[in-house]
Amino acid sequence: MSQKKYAVFTDTLCQGTIPCGMVHDENGMISWLVFDTEREAQLDIIDDIEEHIRQFRNEEREFNEIAFDDLFVVEVDLHEDGALSTADYGNFPPPPL
């Protein structure tokens, strides 16, 4: 059984298209960062952009480090074992511990 969720993905040169967020739970377990709605995933990208703009204004980051054109939202199936699968980008096992 799987659940429909949304995740932020990125294109990489070495690994291809991959999910780009992981979270730790209170027991130290690692899982993919997924969202219930597409909008929540989009807002996560916006939060990152806003943080990078703040860092640029505070001279903590260079201007060319603000761009996020390589991030996008993908509908995923979240499986009971923590794996993700997508229609276009394949399967991703649960993150390593």
C-alpha cells in the first residue's frame, strides 16, 4: 500500500533526477521529505529561496547562489517501507540510516 505525496526533486549531473530532502524523526530515523499537497512542496522551495535572499542581503551568500531553477515538485508514491516511486523518475529506496 502506498500514499500519494509530493516531494521536491533536483537534477544532478552524477545521479540524474533525485529527491532532495530528508528529515530525521525523534528516534533518529531518516526518511524522505514529502508533503501532503503540491502547494506545501512549492512553499518549501519558496522558503529556501527567501532564506538565500536573506543571506545574500546579509552578505552571507553570493548572488549566483540564490537561483533555484533546478528544483521542482513531483508527485510520488510513498511506500510503507519509506521508499519513493515516481511515474517519470523511477524508484528511490528508503534513505540510508
